[in-house]
Amino acid sequence: LVEETLYIGTAPDHPSCGFEISEFVVQWIWFRKAVCAIEQCFLANTDEGRTLLASISRLDNFVLGGQDFFCLSVIKRPNLPLVPRQPKIWSDWHLIKRLSHKLSIGEISERPSAELKNGLIDLATMGLECHPSLVGSQGSRTDCLHAMSMLYLAVSSAATKTKLTYFLNQGGEMASVINRQLEESQTDFRKSMDSFLCQLNVNMEESPTEVDAFFSTDANAHFQDYSAFTKDLMARFALVQLAPLCEWILVKRQCEVLRLLCRDLVARKGEIDASSSERLKASIGTLLSEGVACARVGVAELGPYQAFLWVLEEQGWDSLQGDKFSHEILTSMLFSSLTRVWSNPTSVLRKTSMVLEIPGELLFPTSEDTPLGRSKTILVNPTKTSDDLKTSTVLSLLADGFLAKKPLNAASAFCTIENLEARKVQAKLLVKCLMSERTRTHEADGQAWELLYLLKDTCKSLRGSVTDDQLHVLLGICERPFELKSLEELFLSTCRSSSNPVLVSMVESVLRPTLCSLQSAFSTKGSSAMTMHLALVDIYLGLLRFHLALPRSILDPGRKPMAKISLMTNQVASLESQIASELLSQCMATGNPSPASHLVEDVSRLKKKIRNQHHKVVARDTSVPFSEVHREFHEFAKSFLAVGDTKALAQKLNRGQDEQEAYNRVVNLRKTWQAFCVRSSQAFCDYEDVVNPLIADICLVARGFGALLGTMSECPKVNLTKHLVS
């Protein structure tokens, strides 16, 4: 019955079950902890005890989902992603994310070319669909960013009781307003298109007098409306043409911000001077302005950055130093950055048309004058011309401008009276992108501080499986990256003494190469060797964190505290009843009632635990049982991210063994990992606090393998002129 209820996906409260399943599992875990306390000294030394342990072990297989009890508390991450804890906030949370996705070209840029109208992302394709990123305003993207940031603040420790209601109300109201504005913009766009179509599609069979009268009375007004409409449309699509380049720069900006912040949290132990604080503010401000202008980016991803900037500007770093807000928000920042590993700006650039004119089929759906032929004549291949997306973008624009001068394309001029204003806007943004500083020298001295932060975060998660003194040793070593080589054995021996069997099993296979590669990366600068070491750290650290963080219990972590609260409330009621009985008995016997001190202490202790558990509750409005999350990720770990297979594949690439076979295997695995991450983020969107850290770990491994593939061989040198024009 337990197996059917917990693992087949039925409701938590089974109709034929006389008790609440989640409370039963919590009680079973408490019982197992009590058994462990007496196992070595009593149960293991008697026949009856060994029989009892065998029976308990068999039931463990059902209650704990086939997991060893000692693996249940493998890792408890101290810094979980910020998520809503009430169903109403979840609703607003998901709405803003959907709106953010609509206001970007993320979905349309991922479509195969065959599904696009002209095989490219062009003005005709987006216009005919009334795509929100084309018809929506830049102000809508900014409002969407601010709404998401307010919800992040509302669910964080930075929100005081007086501001909590304000943040929640503002975020929810802004989401509704943005949604309504977007619907109105799409309606207005369709009406404008229909209006201009009717105005321009004059019935030439009418008498010349009627036609002349039509144009003489309203010609100027119609022309002004049409001109403003088309100029605005082209100006927006001009920004879409530069979206891949803007995204490429944004990824570097994110890396810069994360490394600056992680360095201050790790190396400086949260202490930061005024100059570093101002530098961090400036970096985040630049990131946000560029992110809002980039059509490839869903602005909800930038919500954590905006929320952090607001708190930093209002309260200053001193208020964050002893607060956990900086660690809370950094977890969400890292997730936003790591999940961009699946984006491919170069591929999107190749699918984006550089033609900037109103296509015939947009105003005349039956017109044969389509940009299909013109688009096909642009034969720039960014992957063969340059690894730098800046150069590739310029070459693509130049190719369109050069080919437009050919007689066959005389109607497709690069710069016309109609698109002049749009080209000016585009040119300003392009120059800004081309002149953007190389971020390598600004990324906290080029050191991968975000990886050191993740290692330290992993060590913090081991609290309970190591002593406090051992934990202090591990955290101290993480703060001394340049001495990792001399402290490596101390770090590993401390981890071996952990009561965490999963960690112990990976000390030699994963943790040792992680430390070796991390130390090598910090001692090597500006070389391909450094890239190789960082790639290996990504793989090993992501592998370690993923297997440690796999859900060990079939109970929803948000529902589990509710079960504990219910059980402890019953215990408090029982103890208070016992205290009342004793008081009554003593009063009747002696007239001087004095309750037993140990009972009062137990009640006080339980009430404190209940208050703590209330802060951990995550109320979800979902029909997806957590057992599916548990099953999916464990099956994925066994099939596609096993420790031994993944490490062997990384070693093959690192040593240059069976390169072609390893290359093909990695390419296929990355596609599988990407599909799994996308599916999991959609299917289990109500379990972000559990799923997002695991997805981030998968992305970290994928990023490492991607870097290894990039260092396998250099791209052959090519003649740029030859590939520019066919």
C-alpha cells in the first residue's frame, strides 16, 4: 500500500489508508534515527536485534524510495533558490515568467528553419504572428523586470513585515497590468495592419474620380500614420537583428558580476570597501540596461540582479554583510547564468535576416514580392569567419549592404528613406556593443571565484554529517584557493570522516580531481591550460553537487515541514494535557501546584521547533506529485549522469583518447541534458526550490564539456572575403 501510494503517483492521502502518508514517513524517519542511536550498542549484538534490523531494512525500501536511510540527509543546502511560499504568489510568479518569455524572441529563435515562414527570423514572420517582442514596448520589458524583482524581494529575508505586503501587491498588480497592456498592443497592431491593408488595397475598378477624391482628402493623414507605423516596426526589428550580439555580451557581463560578488563573499568574507561596492553597482546597472535592450533575454532572468541592486543602493553593503540575503539572491543569479549554457547566439545570428524593410506579404498577404530570394543570397557563415560574434555580426550586416547594391537586389537597399531612422538606432547600439570593454580583465582578476563559492556552499551543506570543527576547517580551506595543494590532504581526510556515504564514495573519484583542477586554475592565467582546468572543475564540481543534492526522500520538502508541525502540535497538546493533570493533582493534594520542569522545557522546545518549521513550508498549488520529481531525477542520474561514466568521458577528452568517439558522445549527451533540463523546468515548475539547483548542476557539467570540446582543436583559418559573399 505504501509503495502504491508514494511511487505510482496517487494522492498523498490514500483513500484506503487510515493515516496521513507524509506524517507516517516523518515518524518513520524519527524512528530510524532512534534505532541508529542504539543499533551499535544493542541491536547488532543479539539475534532478536539483527532480525529487527533486517525487517526495518526491508521496510526502508518502500518508505524511503529504495534509498539507504543513511543517505537521507546527504545534503541540506543552506542557500536554496528564492521561491514563493503561498499559492497566490506562485500564480503571479509564473505569470510574470510567461510574460517575460513572450516579450523575448527565445521561442521563435529556437524553431527549426523549416518552421519559419521564409526560413529565417524576419520581419514578415514576426509581424504576421503579431509577436509580442515586436509589438510590445520596451517599457513593458522594464515593468516585467521590476515586477519580478519585487516578488524576489517579497520572498527573501530582505523584506521586512512592513514592506512584504507592498512588494506582493505591487508585483501582482504589475503582472496584471503588463498582461493587459500586451493584449491591447497585439489587438492594436492587428487593427493597424487591417486598416492599412484596406487603405492601400484600393479597388482600381472604381472610377478615377472616386480614387482621386480618396487620395486627395486623406492622403497626407494616411501617409503620416503609415510612415510612423512602419518606422516604429523597423526600429524594433533592427534591435532584433542585434539580439545575438547583445546576448553574447550579456553572458560576459553576468560572469563579471558573479565573480565580483563571489570574490567578496569568499575571499573577503563579505567585507567590501566603497570602491568595490560602487564597481559592483555599476556592473549590475550596465548588465540590466543591456539585458532589457536584448530581445533574446527574458527579463525575468534578471530579476535577482535588479533586486540585489535595489537593496544595495537603499541599505548599503553593511546591512548585507551579516544578512543571508546576498547568499539567497546569489543562488538565483547563478541559476540564471548557468542555464544560458544552452543558448547559441551564433546559431541564432545565422537564422536572422539582416533585411530591414517592410515585406510585401505583411501588408499584402497575397503578394508575390517576398524577401525569400533576397535572404538566401546572404551567405555569411559566422562559424567559418570568426569566433568573435562582434565580427560575425558586422560581416552579416555588411553582406546585406553589399548584396543590396547588386542589380538583382536593387529593391532591397541597405539604407533607405524608410529605414533610415531604424538604421541610426541600430548603428548606435552596434557601436556601443563593438566598443564594449573586454570583460576578461574585469572579472575579479580573471579568477573563477564563482566555482570556489560553489565549493564552499557544498561544504556548508555538509553541516550535520561532519562536526562543527571539521566544517570550520573545510570552510577555511575554501577561502585559501592558492594554498589548496598543501591543504588538499587535510580537506580530503576531513571529508572521509563524514557520516555521509555518498560524499565518502566520491572523495577519491570526484573530490580529489576537483581540488587539483581548481588549484591549477587559480595558479594559471591567460592560457588554454587554464581553460582546460576550469572545464574540469565545472564537470567534477557539478557532478559532485548533483549527486549530493538528489532528493533522498519521496516527501515534498515544502510539505514535509507541515507534517512535522502537525506531529509536534499533537505532542505539545499531549504534554500540556499532562502538565494540566499534574497541576490539578498537586493542587488537590498539597495546594501548591508546580509542574515538572522537564515537561515545561519540552513544550517550550517543541514550540520553538514549530515556529522554525513554519518558515520552511512551501505551499504549492500543483497536481504533480513529488514522487515524479524523485523518480525522474534518479533515473536520469543513473542513465545519463553516472559518476563513473561521466568522469571517464572527461578523462578521454582531456587526454585526447578516442577523440572522435568521445566528441560524438558528448554532443549527444549535451542534447539529452538540454532536453531533460527544459522538460523538467516546465513539468516541475512548482518545485523550483528542488529542481533549479539540480538543473544548475547539470548545466555546470554541460558547460565544462562544452569548454573541453572548444579546446580539442582550433577552427581552421579561412579567407573571410571568400565566405562573406558567394
